[in-house]
Amino acid sequence: WEYFRIWAVNLALMVVTLGIYYPWARVRKLRYVYANTTIDGDALTYHATGFQLFKGMLVAGLMLGAINLLGVLAPGLAALSGLAFWLLLPWFWASAMRFRLRQTSWRGVRFGFRGGVGGAYRALGGGALLVSACAVVLFFALTWAEGMGAGTLAMVVIALLGVGLLAAAASLMVLWLRRYQHNHYAFGSLTVSMNVSWGQVWRASLAGMGVLGSLFVLFVLFGVLGLLGMALAEAREPVAVGVVIWVFGGFYLLFPLVSAYVSARYQNLFWGATQHPQLQVRSALSPWRLVGVTLLNILLTALTLGLYWPFAMVRVLRLRLEAMSLESSVDWATVRATATAGDNSLGDMAMDGQGVDFGF
């Protein structure tokens, strides 16, 4: 209820100011969340101001607006405008992490991010190229098989192999992204590292694919039963429409549920392997519990026409954070504050404005 009041006021002020209040709304939200997130009894602190974020939002809006305007005014250059955004994305990403961590402190010491822009381009650019190459291979394989007159079974097998190849490439990209992040997180003078293999990420991804397939079969099965019942009862159009809505609505419901399952597996995997000689992060988040909470949140948010959203956010955040712990022999009084860059909010607001988040 505390956060609901903050959310409601933020929403009202953003409507009245036509969105200009958004940076201050974001600061109010983050300061509330940080102040209620404690480690060993002491809360985190968020230091950025609304004016800092406003400047970043203004510049990011002008840059992204110019890129989008190029595609609108010159449709032939639409691909070029999209390429421009992707070329800027790694820089935005590295800048966003520097800013977010620099503006966060615990016991008076600020966090930091020591990754360079070059590392962001290698992780994100390399991963994007790998996934794109696998997608091209799948496209040409299906085209070739169709041209050779392959049967339905052969096409299905090729498609499944291609999806597996894409999933393998995507899991490797996720590993590269997370290595870049977790190997450069810092708290004052202390820097952590992460040791995770591609096989571990691949197994988590395969589990997610299994959950996706199982849920999809379940929804289709209910749809088929609905069609059979409709046929037996000689039902008319409204029932048929209801069955179609069930199948396709269930298909779209799968993605947030599977995303919740995979993100829980990823949280346990990546944070559980984040360490320093004197500390170890632990995460014991139940994937199925997060799936259940996500499903309940979706239903309640829909039933309340969006008013449950603040409660949903707090429930998920509490579940994620309470599953984590820190085993440490560090004498925190000896951890020195260090001067790190991170006062430019351009990258953070650009990522936020485009709805892009790589699991920060």
C-alpha cells in the first residue's frame, strides 16, 4: 500500500505534465525500493536526482527521436536508422550500468561498474551476430528443404533442430552478457567475479524450452477438448470464438510464465557463482514459485484493470531479494570508497525509454 500511494501520485503527475515528471517519478520509486532493501540491517541508498535523469532523458529523447525520424522521413533508410540504434546500444548499456551502480551506496560506500565500452560491444555485438547467423542458417535450411520437396516431417525436424541451434546461440549470448556484467561489478575497492560455463546456461535454457513446450501442449489440449465439447454439444459461433481466444490467449500467456521460470534459474546460476575470495553470493529462488506469483499477478492486474500493478511489482521484488544471501568474512570498515565515473544518465534513460534491460 505504501508503494501504491507513490505509484498513484507518480502516475497522476506524469499525466498532468504529459510525461515530463517521469524522471522524478523514477527517482521516488527507486529511493523507496532501495530504502526498503536491507543488507545486514542497513538499507541501500539511491543518490540520483530527478534533474540528473531529466537531462539524460532529454538528450536520449533527441538522439532516439532523430534516429526514428530518419526512418519515417526516408523509408528507404529505415534499416539504417535501426542499425544506428543497435550500434549505440552497447554504449548505452555500459553507460547505464556505470550510472546505476555509481548512484547506489551501502553504509556510505558507493557501488561501481568497471567494464569498458569495448567489452560491451564484444559481448552484445558478438552475441547478436551469432544469433543472427544461426537465424540465417535456419532460414536457408528451410528454404532449401522446401525447394527439394521435403515432406512435412522433414520440415518439422529441420525447424526443431534450427530452434535448438538458436537456443544454444542465445544461451551463449546470455553467458557473454552476464560475464561482462558480473566480472565488473564493484563495491568501493572490492570487485567480484563470476565463474559459469556455457553448459550450465544451456541446461537452464533447455529447461525453459521444456517448460514452454509442456505449457503449450497443455493449452492446446484444453483447446482441443473445448472443440470436442463444442462439436458434441453442437455449439455455435460464440463457443468457437471462446476456444480460439483460449488457445491464442494461452499462447501469449506462456511467455511471461516461461520468462519467470528461466529468470529464476538464471538468478540462482549467475548470482550463485558471483564471488570474491572473502565473500560468496547465494540465491535459492524457486522457479515454480516465481511462475505461480507471476501468473497470479497477471490475473489480478487484469481483473483490477492495472491497479494491482504496484502490488505485483513489490511481490516479485520481495520474492527475488529474500531468496538471496551473502556469506562474507570481509571487514566492511576496510572497504575504501573509490572514485568511479557514472554521473551521466544518458545511457540509463535511453535503455529505460526503449524498454531494454539485460537482467541488471
